[in-house]
Amino acid sequence: RDDVRLLVSRGCAVSHHAFRELPGQLRAGDVLVVNTSMTLPAAVNGRVGGERVVVHFSTRGADGRWAVELRAPRGAGVTGPRPGGPAGAVVRLPGGRALVLEEPL
């Protein structure tokens, strides 16, 4: 997990680092925000209209709905951030499956 990405904010300046760099980034008085949400090792290729996306499935709610994150494929198994779609957007998945985006979290 040492290669997990880390976002460091110092006032208006934001920089990207690897998690293994965390000890060198901390200073006395810093606030460390930890995101404990889990992403399953489930990434599925899809399409929103003509745009390729990668769907990361996170959490299944008691009502059976999933929290998902849409990512933009960057090549060689790498993805980047992508804005979510509007409510009602259809994501086409392999095997003729689809999901409909309902609301941002």
C-alpha cells in the first residue's frame, strides 16, 4: 500500500505524493484526515454515452443500491479522477448490463 496516492494541502498549495512519503510531509500541528471508506477490488469497464469509464464499486447499501465511483481510464490499468454523471445517466457495462446513476454522495 506504500504506492497509494496522498494529497497534501498547505494553505492554497496542493501537492501529490505517495503514501510512503507521509512521515516527511507531517509537521507539528498538522491535521491528518483519514478516509476509511473501502473500495472493493472490483473495477469494471463501462461507457457513458461514447465515453469510456471505469466503475469502482464501493459499498452496497441495505436497500441493494451500490455506491460507485466513475474514473477515467488513462491507459495501462491506470485511472484518473472524473466528475460523476448527472442523475439518470446510464453507464453501460459488459454483458449487456447497465447501471443508472441516482445521486452524488
